[in-house]
Amino acid sequence: MGSYIRPDEMSRHDLFSWTISILREHGLRPKRKLSQNFIVDPRLIRDFINHVSHVETTEIGCGLGTLTIPLSRVVPRLICIEIDEKLLGIAVKNSNTSNTLFINADATKYTLFSRQVVGNIPYHVTSNILVSIARSNNVERVVFTLQKDVAERLVAKPGSKQYGRITILLNTLFNIEITGIYGPSSFYPEPKVGHAIITLTRRHVFNQDVFALEKLTRLLFTQRRRIALRVLAKSLGIREDSEIYMYARELLGDKRVYEVSGEVYAALARRLRENGLL
Ligand SMILES: C[S@@+](CC[C@H](N)C(=O)[O-])C[C@H]1O[C@@H](n2cnc3c(N)ncnc32)[C@H](O)[C@@H]1O
């Protein structure tokens, strides 16, 4: 096992030239509709690898193999999912390792069964992938490069503009950390905004209560600036003299939908499910 190409050990200049020359050699242009922005910053690669656990891993969107090559050296077994057949062929050639399985597939339709999922993931399917990871209980650890604004949404506090359904779902299930921020020049072609490395470590399984929580936030967040108790009562037909209404009033007070914490929504969803309302 082993490869002579080590993107993480190259200089920034060499990694950039390596990326451009491979694309040229194959007559390829990065496809915007597939969010093809390749890492050209060796420091980002090294930082990323430092957060990876040494367990069986799936990489989403391996591109030219820039992350795949160093990853294959630190994890015992690696599965790479790439939708672009041409890029997959290049990654196979570049990687030259025996512990890596390359699969030409759409990651949003693929069942994730590794304990760890990593990648510089395609922007246009970020939400789909995050939700699918949340629901795959075997996934214990995640290391992703994401657009900075998306990463900030994941750690947003109640009452902020970025706080939303995905914040609540993921924080119920994972400890989330932003471990570094990188400018657009760390990628080729340069995206419009900077990126962050984030790690997610599972602390809770996805179960019926979390499913109910998802249903509850789907109902409420269509009207995120309205008083949560009113939206709840109206959408579920809860009468003001009912016991469940009193319970909800105690939890929600007069807060607006986007001001209520994930813990409160989780407690409410559990009770609504027990009462057959969700
Ligand atoms: C941001 S690039 C990252 C490439 C490489 N890992 C890197 O960091 O240089 C995203 C990669 O995901 C691939 N991709 C896009 N949509 C995908 C999907 N639905 N399933 C799997 N791969 C996808 C793209 O072709 C591209 O190679």
C-alpha cells in the first residue's frame, strides 16, 4: 500500500499546479452544478486529517483524491462515493491504495454504514447529506468542510437569524464544533465565500422522539417569527383548556418560534407524541 503523491505534504503552489495539470491533462473543467471546488491548501488537508478518527470511514465526493490519499493512510478502511465517473477514475489512479473502495454513486441515495463520514462535501446537497447522517445511527463521527455560513447555522443560538430546524436536529444528536475557518483561496475554483471544518460527534441516537421533534419543527418553522404557542395550538388543533396546552404554555411562554431552544422543543415533541398528537 502507498502512494508517491501526497497532497498534504506538497507546498501550496505545487498542490495548486497539480490540481490544474490533472484537470488539463483530462480535458476537464470543474462542474459548478456538482459543486466541484477542489482543495488546494495543504494546511487545510492536514488540519482536516487531524480531526479524523482511526475507524472505517466513508468519504463523500472524493474529486481528484486530494483528501482520499492522506485519509487512506490514517483509517483502516475507506469507502469513497463520487458521482462524477471521470473524477472517480482519476482518484482511483492517484490513490493507489489497497484499503480503499471507490463507488460511483450519488451520495444522497447511498446508505451510509461507516462509523465515520468525512469530506469536502458538495454544497448543493449539504442539507440532504446532513439529514441523512442524522438519521443513520451507525454514523458516530463526522468531519466536513462546509461553507462558513452553513457551518455557522449549525452552531447558531436560539433567537439568532441563522437558528433553524437543521440547528435543532443536529444539536439534539451531536456535539458540534467549528475547528477552523479557511478563505476562498484554499479552493480551486475559488468559491464566493470562506469554508469551515466542522466536527460532529454523536451523543444521541435518532429514535421516535427525534422523529417527532422533526415533525414538530416542520410544523412551526414555516412561521418562525410568530408566537410559538399560538402556531402550535392552531396547527395541531389544541384547545386552550386542555392539559397539553397548559404544558406547552409552561414550556414556550410567549417566545417566538425561532427563540425556543432545542431542549424545549425535544421535551414538547416527546409529550405531544405520547399524547398521539405527533
Ligand atoms: C467540493 S468537491 C470536493 C472534491 C475533493 N474531495 C476535494 O476536496 O478536492 C465535491 C465533490 O463531490 C462530488 N459530488 C457532487 N455531488 C455529489 C453527489 N450527489 N454524490 C457524490 N458526489 C458528489 C463532485 O463531483 C466533487 O468531486
